[in-house]
Amino acid sequence: MCSSARSGGNSMPEIGGSRLGQVIDILRRAGYKRNEVPKEDLIDAVDEFAQYSSLRGLPEDSVNVMIDILTTPSKLDQATLATIVKHLYPRSKVSENVVVKIALLLRWLVMIYDVLDGHTILSQLYGLLFNCLDLISLRVHICHLLYLITRRKHVKPFRIQALLELKRIVGNEQPLLGLLQIYKDYYPDVIVERLPPTKAGLFSHPNPEWMQKLLVIQEANAVNSLVGPEKSSFQVVRKHGSQGGKRRKTGHLTVLEVHTYRAVESSVTLEEIGNVNDFVAKLDKLELPNQLVAVIEDPLLQKFLDLKLSEADQQRINNWLTAYLSCIVGGGAKERLLKRLLEYTNHTNNLLPAVENYLQKCLNTCIEPKQLDQVLELLTFLPMRTFEELYNSFFCFIDNIFCAHEASDKIRLIDFYTRLLRHWVLAHSLQLQSSTLSNDTEYTIIHYMRHVGFLIVEALRGSGSRQVTSSALTFYEVAASFPAKNSTFRLVLPPDSLVYHSLFAGDALSLSRLCGISAKYKRNAEETRRLSQSIHNNSLEPYSRAFTDHLNSVVMDIVNCIWRNRAFSTADNSLGCNIPKELIKKYGELANSRGEDLRQLYSPTRSIALARYSKAAFSALETRDSISIFNRHRGQLTQESLKNLAVAGGLNIPWREFKKETLKDLERRGLVGLPELIYSVIAVFSTE
């Protein structure tokens, strides 16, 4: 069967699933009876099997067949068997039922320990494996396997006695000493004798390169799988080999694994939890592990501390991190370390003081761009305190890093301040008057928003790009969500330059977002004034007259331009968009020379941002009423053109009604800012 493939040349043809079955059948027949398969065909089959498995990995059914071949009496020579074992790459998680079959393939079992879909059966076989420790040829692999699966429930007095007796007989064998050390860790008061040291990496993975290749194969196949196996987050994380030992290194940070020592028989440790049901049933009896810092990486400990974290526990974690982070030379940022700290901080939504101090050191050193992103992401969890303290410790360094005039730098800077403000709002918005904040922080938000407003003005001067405008508007959208009942969060008006830039940029989305921000600001100011008059909110002060007057003036400018056909008017406390009267006069003369009215150029039917939406809304109305194509509107939509259209047999709709329909159309398109502002300002809509 394989000889025909040989005749075609030295290169092996690519084999599919059916061909893999044929190759495995050749190996099975060769193992069943000597000389059943010609030697040349067997060599080809082994080579083809190794090539396929190395590239694609073996499906579960093929793994089971190969295990049967390897674990039954076979006529295959040792070299062939070794080659098969070496290239036995499972494509996905390995069923733990295979453990029973491969008691003799202990080295391979150690190699695939991390990709077993469970360890229950291994735990049940603990006694069997332990009783085989006197087998010299298997002792190394048995000790390694027992080292990986040993938990407190496995450590029994008779096993301690057996290990000490075996040590007395065989001497200080390194694998045996390593296993004894695990037992001593659990019960140091029972094993009191001092054990000789073991060499570093004693129980590391037997073949790290093999493991890396296996992970690549499984990751490649996981991409093509709709549903991949997930590791339970209700089990203590254990890593070994190339992934770590009893301690896991994260950058320069060595994170201890979860271990509970000196526990009594009546207590329950996290190491004994196997699933969510165990966790819930034994929650009240669970004891904290000795090294709480393992919470940085262990999801089960994270869940436990979410429910039972005390200030003392948090201080223990912080003290450990303080000691280790201070040892990092020069405070340099390490990508893997920052990643782990960021994952933990995201989970707890709390930035530990030790991490704060470390990040401050990082800002004073040269940081790679990716590491800088991680540092900034961590700093978005900074707790609120006085602005002076925040600026001197962090903001001044961050501003200096992004002092370049590139728009991308300004955007990253504004986005950072936006995320930090959002964190503060979420952390404190539900409190009427935050009891966790000191009186010194009363003006933190005001100074903070003024600082960011200054940075936004500088960014707009350097680049008025749509991306810069978008980032700036996002910041003020977060501000517009401030709770009116919380006196800590006081609004600061957006810079006029941002307001008028967004108004005249010709971008419908920016205009809509500006209108939405203005409407929310107006609503917040009115709600604050109402609450301040309540007897239950004596500490809440209304906004100053200067604040409300300027807000109303800016809102009136927007409404005059877009809705009232009074662009640049200074009547009714309007600011005329801060354009000098001399320039407005010249603009008006220029518009008149072209047959235009300057006051109407920014209305929904004339402005660059909204004209096409108004036209589309009117066309939709004509289609709704089945207006003949010959009687449809052509050209610029004006109040006069609608009157003429109605007389000519076209759509008959009043100008005011058409404007309402335009607002509804904008809402359907998701541009809700302008309708929201108009409804809150124009009296005719407020009463409907």
C-alpha cells in the first residue's frame, strides 16, 4: 500500500483523514504480527504518521487507537515505538479516560498533563501510582506525576512514613526529595527533618520544545473550531515545565502559587475545589492560602477574595507587591508584569498603592509604546484625590510624554483623561456626597476638567482633525453624564473653540454629539438648581449665574444657526459665535452678493452637515404619499419652495411640520443630539 507511494519519489503526499486511518491500520497490523507488513512499508508508514501528526495533530479517535497500539503487547521494535510516542501530538484536549490505558507511558502522561481535560481520574489513581514508587525504572516519572497532582487530601501519615523509609533505603534521590518537599510543605510539623536541597527545574517539562509545538498545533486547530474547551475558573491554577514551577515568573515578578499550609482536617482549602458546586457548598469553610499575592493570577482565589476580602488581606497583598516591585532595577516597565497587574486591576477595579508607586517610577523612565499603553490603562484606575497631588505625581509626566504636536499623541492623551474621568464617575456617582473623599477633593473635578479643556484647545490649534474633535467630544459626553445630586461632580463648560469648531465643521455626527452634550448640560444645571432648593439637599449649591448665562448663550448660538435662521445673532443674550461684528457684517455682504442670506446658511436644509438628511427626509415623505415623480421637489428646500410645490400639485406640508419630520428622521438615523436639544429649548416642542 505504501510501496506505491514510495515509487513516486521521496516526498510524502499530503494525507487526509482517510489516509491517516490507513497509515494507523498499517501500524496496528505491524504490531499485531511480525512480518505482517513489509519493513519498507512500515518505515514509510511511521514517517508519514510523524509528518502528519507534527503538522496537524491527531484527532481524539486516532489518539485512542494509537494508545491501544502502544499499551498492548506489540511486535514493533523500541525505535518505532519511541518515534510514535515522540510524535503523538493530540489536536485538542485529551480525555482523562486515557489515563487508565497509559500507566506505562508515564513520561508522555507528564508531557500532556497540562492539556488533559480533567485530573479527577489521575487523583483516583494516586494510590496506585504511589505504590509503584519502588520500581526503579519508573520512579522518576512517577515522582514527577505525583508532584503535579498531590493535594492536601493525598498527604496521609502512612504515605509520609513510606516516603521517609524509601528515602532511607535509596538515599537522596532528587525526584524523591522533590516529592517529599511537597509533603513537608503541607505538614511541616510532621516532617520535621531538614531535607537536602533539590536542583532548580527538577520537575520542569521533560521536553519544552515538544510542548511548544503541541500548543501551536492546538491553537491552530482551536481557531478552526466553533467551540473550544475552556479551563474551569473554579480550580486553582497549576503550572509547570516551560510555563513555570511552584512559582510563576511574570517579568521580574515571581508570583507564588496557591498553597494552604498548616490546615486542619476539618477545614477546606482552595486546592480541593474542583468546580463551582464545590466552591458554593464549601464557601464558609474555605481557608485563605498562605500567599495571598497568588490572587494576581489565580481566578479561583480572585473569586474568593471578591467575597471575603478584608483590609488586612488587601494590605498583605500590597506589602508583598511593594517589596517585589521595589526590586525592579530603575523601575523599568516589563510588558508581562504590566499585563498581569492590569488583569488583576481590571478584575478588582482598584489600583493598589504599591502599583501606583511602581507606575510613577515607570513614567520617569523610557517606556516602549506598548508598555506605555499598559501604564496608561493602569493609571485610569487612579483614585480621586487633590488635583495638585495627581498633577505632580502623574499628570505632569504624562503631559510631557505626549508634548509632541502629532495629532495621534494628542488623541491618546485626551483618551487617557476620558477613561480616568469615566472611572471616577462610575466609582462615585451613586453617592450623594462621597464619604470616601476628603474636603480637599471638592474642587478636584473642576481643576481636572479645566486642565483637560486647556489640552483640548491646544490640540485643536495644532490639528482640527475629526479624530481630535471626536476624542474631545467623548470627554465632554462623559462629563455630561455627571449625576446632578452629587456635589463632587461639578460641570465645567467645554471650551468655546471646541463648541464652534464642532458647529461649523460640516460633520453631522460631531454636530449631533455637540447638541447632545449641550442638552445634557442644560438638563443637569436645571436639575441641580431644583435639588438645591429641596430641604434634603442643603449642601448642594446651584451653578453660578455666570455659568448658566454662558451655557444659555452657547445653546442659543447653536439653535440660532441651525433652527431659527438667525445665525450669528447677538440678540437674546447670544454671543454671535464669538465672531466680531465687523466680520459678521463682511460675511453678510459677501453672502448677499451671491444671492444668499447669511442667517440661513446653517439651517437643516442649507448646511453642509444636514442638507442631505433634510433632502432624504423630504423624499421619504413624497414616497410615503405616493407623489408622482413629475410633481416632486427639485433644488434647494426653502419655505417658499414648499408653498410653490403645494400649489403645483406636489407634497403639501407646512414648513414647521417638515422641520419636525426632519428631526424624527435624524432620530431614526441615530443622530439624536439635535432633536434632543431642540425639544429642550424650543417652546413649541416642549408643550407637545
